[in-house]
Amino acid sequence: MNAYDKNQFLCPKSAYYGEFTPKHLVFNANLQEFSQRVGYISSLETGGKLAPEEAYQQVKQLWKQLKRSYKTLELES
């Protein structure tokens, strides 16, 4: 298995079926990455490898990044 296959396995990307605009596509990619990373953090916390406080701080930071992305892409109505 090469590096590309491993990355696709560990971080799969779903197709985007919403209204196509470059901004929507970029935000969708950011949202998928947010979701993937929150899943990893949750699993680490559940498995006892990450303290609840640390998990919370990491998710909070990821949320701030996603929110900043949303505002930067000017998706607010």
C-alpha cells in the first residue's frame, strides 16, 4: 500500500452534491476535515489516550478554525 492509498484510507473524502461554487467546495472540504479530526479526538479521549479537557480544547480550536473559514469564504447570508 503506497502513501496515497494510506491517506485515502485514513482520511476519505466524500463527493460534494450541494450547489457548486468554488467557495462551497472549499468549505465542504474544510468541514469534512473538521469532522474527521473530531472523530479522531473523540476516539483518543474515549480510549483514555487524551484527557477530556485536552480533547475539549482541541475540538474548540478546530471549531474556531472552521468558523473562521466560513467567515473568510463569505458564506454568511
